[in-house]
Amino acid sequence: MNMRINKLIFKNIASYKGEHELNFDTLLLRQSGIFLISGNTGSGKSTILDCITLALYARVYRLGKKIVDIISKGETSAYVKLTFTISGKIYESFIELNVKNIETPKSMLLSCFFDNRIIEGRTDVLDHIKSLCRLDFNQFCQTVILPQGNFQEFLTSTPKEKTAIIDNIFNLKKYDNLEFYLKSDFERTKFNIDKLLNSESYEKSILDYDESEYKSLKDYLDLVNIDQLEIDLENVRRAISFCNQAIASNERYLGLEIEISSLRDQLSFHVEYLNSLERDYSVQNKLKENLDLDRKIYLCSDFWNLKNLVAMQGELFNDIRLLDLELSKVKSNLKEIKDLDNNNFNFSYVKELYNKNCNLFNLRPVENDYQSLLLRKNSLEDEKKELLRSQSKKNDEIKSISSEKSNFDFDKYVYYEALKLFQTFNDELISKYKDRVEFLLKATEKEDFNKNKEKNIIIKIDLYKELLKYLDDKNFSIESDKEKLKYIEVEYKNYQHKDKLSVCSLKELYTLNSKLHLIQNQIDELKYQLSCKQEEISKQEANVLEFENNDAEILRLIGKNLFDKYISYFDREKILAFESKLEKLEQFKVRKKDLKIEISLKNKNFDQNLLKIRDLLLKLNLNLSFNDYSSLEREFNVVLAKQKSVENEWDKLVLNLKNLEDFKIKTETQIKFIKESIFTLKARLNEEKNSFINIISNLKSGFFSSFSFESETALEQINKNSLYFLQELSLSISAKLEFLSRDIEKYKIKLLNFQALQKKINQQKINLDLLRGELNLAKERKDKLDVLRKVVIRSSGLKYYVQTFLINDILRLANEKYLRWIFPDFELKTNKESKEFDFLIEDKKDVNKIRTVKTLSGGEKFLVSLALSLALSDKIRDSELKIEAFFLDEGFGNLDEDTLAQVMPKLSKFQMMTGRQIGIISHVSYLKEMIKAQIVINKISKISYIAMENL
């Protein structure tokens, strides 16, 4: 199972602002066994490794809990996206950081490209990655990434530090508390045994109590004869049934007697009611016969003819009145225009004058508009004068500012600013040369300093000191000139202020000129409008004179009355009505003649109809007044009202007679029904009496066999009036039923309790057996824990044994797998004479001399440390997991060129032997010349950039 890192994409991480991409699958890196990540100190080389651990474990080796510190300054968010392959399956881990989440990133995704599955959530993603890599964060750093400061730590550390490293990597701290855990488990098991013994005793006492209760219930159930109790209960229920039947039969018998008595009372009442109905019918019939005589007059044909003639007379009267009204209107219209009825009157001329005056009347007066325009013109001229005064003041102000600005010496100010820039440049050079001098001085103080290079370095130091002296003198001269020209800053500020004032004044002057131009245009426009309005006023005066002349002509032609009525310049409908009336003049004359003829005919018909009415009144012997139609109509309405009263009275009597007839039939039917009901009830009464006797007989026959009573003769005297006795007897038997039911219910409850207790006892016996089995197991565990505890306490400790085994195995791997290839004369060992883990080196070239690892040279120490670290990483990782590359973060900076020349061939041999790709992170120049495949990190203006190079 192989693991390979394919591609890294990150944004806003440390000094890398924006998005950056690093593809480890490029042909250049895949074909090179060793590649270099180079760059100056602080350029961001180790940040690439931080991004890898951040994407896989949401942690950074060099940071604590505040992972948010890795976000670029000035940015609020960042992200890392890492593509890696395990066993041929491609995964992509994505993590997003935000300044709001100070410690733990919340957003994390893992994309599985082989099955298009996405895992979300920080916890789920980290668990899945750990299950894939089979390494936690510390193990991954020890196996894949050897961070700054950790490379030679395991080799050169003290024995105590070595055990701490082993404990941390292999999680051996669990053995520290093994004795405590064994003792706690022993005490817990002992407590559990005591608890089980108490439970056993408690369960045994409950079982004994339940068994005694079981015996008492069994004795009670054996004593009770439940079969006899159920027979007695059935007899009591049967007796209650007979008793209830007797009570119901007795109640029905008494009810029938009451019902028959009630029906007899109803029969006598209905007979009396029938007699009263016959008397009322006779009286109402006589009244009807009298009304029949009065109705004959109103039902004859003469009366109906009279009624029609009176109605016709009313219609004629109304027609005559309407015709008279229309005639008066026609006469009124003819009278109104009689003066115009001649051939000389020309209405078209009048209408023409009227239309002219209407048009003149609708013309709008312009005097008010003229005055309004005049006021507006005067106001604008006043505003123009005010703006001209402001314009003059602003021109004077601009002239004053321009004269003051011309006095400022601009060349001196430019020279002063150049001095400040030159001084800043000098300060940077001084700082740079001081750092170089300090670096060279420190290099000469080192023990392993090369004496051959000492002369060159001393020459450089002297040269840098001379440059520093020259720059200090130059700085003093610049400072002197700056002090002399310091006043120019104040003058420049005043100059800038005057410049701003000048610009503002010019803007204000431009605004004033624009306003003046606009106002002048408005004044010219108003003058033109005023001249136009003056012409309109002259025309309007001529129109007024023409209007008055036309109005006087119309008044002369039609007269004052018609003028006031029909001439209105607000309402044209009046003149149209006047025109319509003139057109109908001939029609009015013809209609007047026709109306007179119609009125004459109507009067003639009215008189003829009146004669017919007189004849019919004499025939019917009715006396009515004929003074006028109103009195005739009023008196005839009285006759009609009397007719209606007679008809209503007759209808009422007919209805009463019909109702009385219906009541008589209904009452006779009810009397017949009551008689039949009495006969039926008597038959039912006899049947109920026989049924009651049979029920009492059954009650007597089955009663004495089951019960004993103080007075047995009471049953012999039961009759139809024994209802109270039967009710008392039913209550007595019901009490016996309740007593028997309680006994049977008590028996059933005891039986259920007996059965439940039997099941409970069986379960308690099973529980007791299980409890005893658990107690035996606990005792066995206690004995085993006691033995194990004694063994652990007496021995030197399991943890030391595990530590010894792991360290020896790591040294074996380092010797067999790595050192025998790169340093076959060296073999790592531990000090057998001490229990502490002191690492020793056996030098086979020096007659197998054993010496401490501190005596190794720089290159030897580097390669031995590398072999030991790789053996440790092999021990950590899963044996099936093969990681195709690992990274060495620094460790080369302390090696001189000779040592590097010794180390690099060994490192190449080691790479070819293991087949694992090695990524070296270093700023050493010698490595840049030796390693061709490089990832170069350049930092420009505090921002880092990545570039691939093949030298």
C-alpha cells in the first residue's frame, strides 16, 4: 500500500498572499530521486510542510492551538487543498481557516475521486484520513516530515529525553498507571463481590418470604369450595330474575288499571264536548241564513253593472282633467311667443349674434398675467445686481491669493525633500552593513571556523567599517542641511493652503458667472412675454365693445322677458330650448284645436254614463248623491265597503261551520277509539293477571329450596297489591348476591396472586442461580488480579520492558537496513552496563572500539541521525504502508562544504537503496549547485512566490 502526495494548492498562508500551486507530479520531480526546496531564511520554505500537515491533520507543528496565526497578515480567511494517492485511489483534502475561529477550523472536506464520495465535517474527515494513513499527527511528522530542530534529537538527546520521545510516539504513558489500574480493578472487584453477596442474601430473604406467602395462599384455596359458591350464586341470580319479573308484571297490572280509569274520564269529557259543538253549530247556521238574504243584492248583475259604470265614470273624469291641463300648457306656450309670430323675425340672426358673444365671453383675461410677469422681471433684476457685487468681491480675493503664491521658493522645498529621501537610503545601507559586520564577527568566533578564510573575512570587515564611517559622515552633513531648511515645511503648508483657497475661489467665481448668465436669459425672455401680453390687452378691449353691441341687438329683437329666460352664456341648452319652441309653434296651434274637440266628446260620454248610473240606483233602491263625481265616488265606496264587510262575515261563518263540522267528526272518532281502547286494555289486564299468578307460582316453587325466611306465609298472601313486599324481597336477595360475588371475587384474586407468586418464585430461583454464578466469576477474577498485581509490583515495570524492546528493535532496523549500506563500519548499540538508554557507536575500522555518539563528526552524526530517524519512522508506520517520499527540514546549515561533499553521495546511495524520494529544505548555496531539481521560494516585498527550476 503506497502513499504519495500529488498536488498542493493554498491561499493566504503566512507570507504567501493569494493562491499558489505546487505540483509534485511534474516530470521534473518524479524523475529526480532528491529534490531541493530552496530560498532565503524566512522566505517560507517550511510553510509548504505546514500546509501539508494542515490539510491532513488540521494542525501545524510549529504552532500551538492558535492555527489562525498562519493566515497572511491583513487577510481574514485562507484555505489549503491537498491531493494525495493511497493504494492507487486519489483523495483531495480541503480545509478553510477564518480569523473568527481562533483555535479550531470548522470547515473541512475530503473528496474521494474513485467513487465520487464527499466526507464533510472536521471530525469525520480527520478520522477517515487517520484510518487511511494509519498515522496520527506526531507519527506522521516523525515518518514523513522531519521538522526543524527534530532531525538529530533522538540520537543526541539524554536517556530521559529518549524515553520521553518513545513514550510520546508509541503512547507508552498507559503503562505509568498500570499498578494503579490493577489496584483499582482489584478493589472494584472486591467491592463487587461484597455487593453480590449482599444481593444474594437479599434475594434469599425475599424468596423465603414469598414461599411462606405461597403456602398460606395454597391453604386458603384448598379450604374454599368454589363450585358450591358458583351454584349458590346461580340460584340467587335466578331468584332475583323471578322477583324482578313479578315486580314488572305487578307494575304493568297496576299501570293498566290506571290507564283504564283515565280513558273512562276522557270518554265522559268528549261526550260533553260533542254536545256543546252541536249547540254552537245550530247558532252559527242561523246567522248564515240571515246573511244570505243581504248577499243577494250584491251578487245580482245590476250591482255589477253599477260598479263598472262608476269605475268608467272615474276614468272619464280623469281623462277630461288631463286634457284640460294639456290645453292650458299649449295656451301658455302660444302666449309666450305670440309677439314673435310675424314674418319679420329672423332667429338665425339672433343665434349668430349669440354664438359670437359666447366666443368672446370665453376669452381669458390677460391683465393678471401681465402684472405677474412684471413682478417676476423686477425680482430677477434685483438678484442680478446682488450677484454682480459678489462677483466683484471674488475677483479681488483671487488677485490677492495669486500675489502671495508667487513669493514661495519651490526649488528649496524640492531640495529639502530630496535630502530626506537620501538620508533614508543612507540609514538602510548603514543597517545592512552593520548586520554583515556582526555576521562576519560571529563566524570568526566559532570553533570549527576555517583559518584559511580568516584573512578574506577581516578584509571585508575593515571595508565595511570604512563604508559605515563614510555613511555616518554623510548623514551628519545631510542632517545639518535639513536643519537649515526646516522652515520651508511651514511655508509649503501655507502655499498648499493658498492653492486650495485659489481653487475654491475660482469654482465659486465660475458658479457666480453661470448664475448671472442664467438670470440675464430669464430677464430677456420675460421682456419678450410682456410685449406680447400688451398686444393681447389691446385686442381684449375691442372684443368687450363688440360683445356689448351684440348683446343690445339681441335684447332689442326678442324683448326683455325672453332675453332673461333664454339668453345665458353659461348654459347653451337654454337657447336650444328656445329654438325648439319656435319650431313647434304650428304644432301648438293644431294641438289646441284637437284638444277642444276631445274634451267636448269626453263631456258628452260623461253625461250619458251618469244617466245610466241613476237608473240602476233607483232599481237597486240605493240613495247616492250626484252633485259631483267626488261625492258619487265617496258614497259608492261606502256601499262597496259594506259589501266587503258582509262577504267577510259570511266567509267567517262558513269557515266556523266547517270547523265545527270537523270537530264533531273528530270528537265522534275519538269517542269510538276510547271505547275500543278500554275494551283492549281490559283484555290485557286479564292476561297480565294470569301472567302475574304464573310468575308468583314459579317464585314459590323455587324459593323455599334455597332460602329460609322468618315468615314463609308472606309468600302465600302475595296478590296484585304486594308490590312493596316484592321490592323488599328483591333487595334482600340482591344483598345475598353481593355477598356471594365478593367471596367468589376474593377467591379469584387469591388464585391470580397464587399463580403470579408461583412464577415469581421460579424466576427468583433462576436469578439466585445467576447471581451465584456471577459471584463465582468475580471471586476467580479477584484471585487472578491479586496474582497479577503482586507480579507487577515486584518486577521492575512493564513500561521499561516495552521501552527496551522498542529501542533495541529501532537500533536493529537502523543497523541492518540503513547503516550497513551507507556506513558499514558503524553499528549503533546501547550501554549494556546501565539501565539508561545511552547510545554508543561501534567502529569496526578501529578494532571494534565502542565510543559515545558525541565523538561523531558533523557528517557522520548527520547520516547516523538520518538512519536512526528513518528506522524510527519504519517502526511507527504500518508495515503495509509505503510512503514514497519524505522531507528533511534543514539540518544542513551547520555542515561545511567538505562535510556536505561527504554526506550527499551517501544520501544519494541511501535514496537509491530505499527507492523513497527525498525532499530537502535548505538555504545552503552548496546544495543548490549539487541538486538539479529545485523548488525555489522567492520573497519580494514580504510576499513569497514559488518557481520550479532544473539546473
